[in-house]
Amino acid sequence: MTDKPLRLGFPVKVMGRPGLKSNDTRRWQQDPHLKTSLEYLDAILDYLVDVGIDMYRMSSDLAPYATHPDMPQFHTVVADSDAELAAFGQKARDLDIRLSFHPSQFVLLNSPDPALTAKSIWDLASQAEMLDRMGMGPEGVLVTHVGGVYDDRDASRARWIKGYEQCPEPVRRRLVLENDDIRFSAADVLWIHERCGVPLIFDYQHFWCLNPEGLALRPTLERFVGSWPKGVRPKIHFSSPRTELREIKRRITDKERASLQSATPAKGPLTKAVVKPTSRFKTVLLPPIWTGHADFTNPFEFATFMRTAEGLDFDVMLEAKTKDLSLLKLRGDLARYAPDVAARFGLQAGDGLAGDVLADDDIGAADEE
């Protein structure tokens, strides 16, 4: 365990300063380029310094069309941007900002289709190459999931290992595997780790959403943290579940309309208002889906988790919907409600409020309107 404070980070989109872009989103006809994305990222680094954030996940679309099979004109953008990548990486290292990628859900190392697996490896290799050209150390990782079940969980887990073994060394050096919320549990990724050694990302919310084996939190977290190479600080993902009542607008079917006209209407979800036989749509009220990420991080839940994890050394990527705003709010909340946890992140009373666009006084005033 090092004496360096733990980091808090957020992914991709900056919400605390309007106008900051995370990547070049122009269509191919407009000749987008990685160099443009890096200019945007340079401005994001400046923002991170201003608000005191030292971990950030870059967009998986940083190099537009770099691996598009039908657009070879973009295939050399990473190599063509070597000088810009090196300069950006030097700046990030000088600022001691930890960077990472999380390739999209379409990157699947366990696909039964060899062509899709090969394309996925290409995507991973492109992002690993960017991290290498930036000069990022081993903490600059590529986060991925196991992928699809394809009607055979055991075969899909085993196939992931085969896909991993096909990856070039720069990918295997940086790839880390995360437990997910609906397909592959913490036990599944531990099974994979034991057979190929890939380091593991512990996702707190996913752990609670999918844990059919009934693993205990602390021992499981210890195994995940212990899966990382010695001298490389692990990182985990943390998010709180959404709790809001969901309002879903639905078209009324002919069968439903007929039931509305009967003496005993058919039972169904609670509606926001009385639905008339002449209505075309209805708004149904549904409970939350616990796999959804909340806008902000619940500070009490986070503090409880961090106290459970006392003595373990890892950085935390917050996956709240409000991105950096959630991180800024959590810093102030920890300093106020859990100073012992705040201290592990190098925070003290009053930290996190300077530059925090969502101070408690603002929220209170909004509630009174």
C-alpha cells in the first residue's frame, strides 16, 4: 500500500464546463482526425487541473474511423499523430493524471464469429497503441467485459480466454476484465483470471446486481485487487443505482382499448392518469431498474463501501450520469459526512467545494422554488 492518496475519476463527457468536447465527432465526409480529438483532450486536461481531478477515462472514439474496415484512409491516423500523442501523454504524466480507455460493447473477444473477434482485437490494438505512443505507464488500461453468453456460459468464458491469447502483447499488457450486471458475475471473471492471469476490475453496482454464487463483498474485492501486477495500483468502478419512479409513454393497443370499455378492465401497470377509451397513449409508472446508474453518487453508500475496503489500495472511477459533477459533489459530501474516507483521497474539510457548481446551498435554493 502506497502513501499516495487514492484517486477519483470520471468517464469521457465533461459537464462542469460547457463547450468542452471529448473527441472529434464529425462524419467521415468532413475528414475527422485524432489530432483534433487530442486538441479537445488538451483542454480537458486543463479543466481537470482547475478542479483538482487526477483520473479520467478517454472516449473510445478518440481516433475516428481508425479501425473501420471500409475506410482505409483513416487506418494510419494513430501513427500519423505520433508527435501529438507523445506531447499529450507528456502533459498528462507531468500533471500526474491517470488515463484509460473502455472500448465499446461491440468489442467482443468471446464472439463465436472469428471475424468479429479479429475486429475486436484490432480495436483494442488501436487503443493500446495510442496509450503506448502517449507513454502511459501500466496504470493506463483498457477495460473490457466478457461479452455474450451465446446460450453456453462455460463455452463463452473459455472462448474469451482464447480471444485474449490471440491479442498482441501491447493489448495483453493493458487489458483488464470487468464483472458485469446481467451476464458474467464476479465469480465468472475470477474463473477467467485464474486461467489466464488477466487483471480484474471490480464493479460495485454490478456485483450487487449479479452475484448468484453469493460471494461476500470484502473477500471478493481483495481477490480482484490482488489480481493486478505488483507495483500497479488497481482501480475499481463505483456507481449508485437509480431510484426514481420511471414514467414510460406507451401506445394503447386495440386489445387494451377494448378492455377499457368493458365493465372489468384488464389489470396492468399503474398509470399516471385515468386512461380513457378514446386515449391513444398512456403514461405508465414503473419502479426503477437497479442496473441503471444514478445521476449522482450516494455518499453514504460510498463511505460504507470504502470503510468495508479499509486497508486496500485502489483508485475509483465513478460512473454516475452527471460525470464530473457527481465527483465534485461527492468530494464535498465526503469531507462533510465521512472525513475518515475523505482523508484516503487526500481531501480535507472544505475540499471539493471550491469550483463545485453544485454546492449544497444551490441545491437547497432549487428545492424551494
